[in-house]
Amino acid sequence: MVGDLRAVPLSALSCESRNLLSSRLNAKKIVPVVGHDQISRHRDWRGLASLINISSEAAASIRCNDREDRTDKVLNIWISRNDGTATLGRLMDFLQILDRFDVSDDILELARDNKLIGNHNQIACNPAIVLDGADDDFITNDDRLYGVPQRYHAYVLFAREDRDFVDELLRRMRQAGFKLCTEDDLIAGHATPFEPVSRLIAERCRNIVLVYSPDFLQSPAIAFYMNLAQADAISKKQLKIVPVMYRECSLPRHLAYYTNLRYAPHSRVPYDFWERLSQRLRIFDGPRITMPNSTSNTDIRITETSHSLSNGHQVNGAIKTLALPELPKETSSLTNLHRLSDETPTSYETKSLNGSRDSDDGKKKSGPFRKIMNTFRLKKQKKAISVEN
């Protein structure tokens, strides 16, 4: 750190710097660290209180109130001593002793952005209250505001060139009761956005809204988040991707299979875009519903029964079975069609396969068909006689 920054008093820190320290050090750390003096200290606000020699009584009073910003209380005690030790350089040394290089890196980033030191006209800081919990559990500003990790209906992934449309999307969906977040909702101080955004996509957000545009497909960071979202959806067997075609572009093969919601306010579309997006965000994967006391296919047993149970069930019986039909006692074929003549008599004469006429009690059967055949034979015989003559 530059020498002039090491001499900056902690009382000159900006509200954003104080809030950053509170959000990172208020979260309780379980695993302690052993310093160069061979003393074991906690890696949170308790370790900082030990290094600035706060009495055990004062530390106990801070610990009793779980709704108090404990890090801010420790800093105020340190500053109120007016002994010249409450400087930024000494704070950075203490953070290194506590193995909190993540916090020191965040402070350096604020210094590079000229956000570390506040101006003389700034209003009094009102640090957010952060409850004890894992340090990594606080990712967004909502986490810090409510004191517990928040869950969202969707994370919106977009290119910076499409900011105006995304602002309208966030406004409309939030008015409809949906809780959405973007990279802009992250707590300041993260070294890179990849780790917190990855956790939001995989753990906190039910859907991922992709705002397609030519600029969207050119970003390597967006490509990383898209692949992560697709892999997470596949592993969880969920319909997680919500693609929105804002500006027409040619999609890669792994994205072309999704059905896109097209935003076309100046052309006729068969649906209301905002209503369709709301319906898509309401979809969730619930458990499969089964009717109580329902009978599955494995409950049906097919067994052969005796002739007395051919109806398929027993009257007043406990076991219901499916009876199979009995085998036929006689078979019919083309060679014994004469057996069926007794059961289904016909009005015309039939012939057996060898060409002989069937008879019943030695009497020939007569009928319309027989008369037609006789007439045909008589005409054929007359014609043959006339040809011979």
C-alpha cells in the first residue's frame, strides 16, 4: 500500500469501506488462526478485538447483542482511544495476522477506485446489520439487508449494451412479484464476480434468463455462465434456461434447441411477451402426485381358475383374479364345414371340396341359386347343339 494511505485514520474511511468491513468480519469464522505470537485468534471481528486489546468485558457486551454491527462497534472503540494506532496501515497488518487477505484485497480495490476515503460532506454512515453466519453466505445486497441468504426466481444474464431493455424487464417482473437479481446486486468487494455469480446460478436462483443479442454472444464471461447454467440444469433435471431473443442473432447449436421468447414490440406476435415471461418464471418442478390407495400394475395377478370361477372373481371373496377363457372343445376347419351346416343352415345349396353335392335325407335342395345354375347349363347345352348342326 502507498505510504500516504497507511497513515490514513480509520475515521476518514467512507461508508462503503465501513460497510465492506462489517459485511466481511461480522460473519463468524469457526476455524481459528495462530499468529506470530503463538496466540490462537478467531478470523472475524473477535480476532480484531483481541489485536486492539479490547477488554473481555467490552467484547462480551458486544457479543450479547446479536442485532448489533459488531465490527463497526470494535472500530469505534479503537478510534475513540485517540492514541494514533487506529490507522489504515495498522488495520491492514491486523488483517494479515488474521489470515484475512480477502478483506485486505477488497480494501485495495476500493482504494484503486477512489472509494476508500469519504469526503467531508458525507452523511453519517449507517452500516447494515449482518448476523452471524458463514462469510460466503452473503453474496448480494439483499443478503446483507435481511441478514440471511436470499433466494431468487431468476438471475438475468445480459450484455451491457442491452441495459435499457434489462432495466425495463427488471421493473416489470419485480412489480409482478418476482425476485430477480443481476451482477449489479452483488456486494462490493469481491475480487472477481465469477465465484459469487456461479453460486447464485447454482444455489440461489431457480431460473436463468438469457437476453440474446449479438453483443451477448461475444462475451467470454457470459459464455462461461451459460455453460454453467446448462450443466446445473442437466444435473438437477430441471427446466432452468429462459431464453429471450431481444436482438436477432444466430445462436450456437447448443442454444438453438430452446424455444425463445421473442421481444418484438413493433410487430404482431401471437402472444403478450411480458405475460408469457411471467408464466415461464412461475413454472416449477414439483413432485409427482399419486392418488392414495391407488392400485398399481403390480397389484394385478393373472391366474388360471377352474370352470366354477370362470366369471373371474369370487363372490364375497377377498382375492380378485382375472380368469382366462376355457379352451374350445371342438375345432373347425375347411375340411369339416359340413358340421357347421347343422348349426347355421343356409337357403342355398353348398358343395363340398370334392365337387359332390351335399344332400339331406336323399333329397336335393332347391333354391334361387340352383335355378340360375340350371338355366345357365341349359343355355350352354343348346348352344353346343346348334354349333354341331
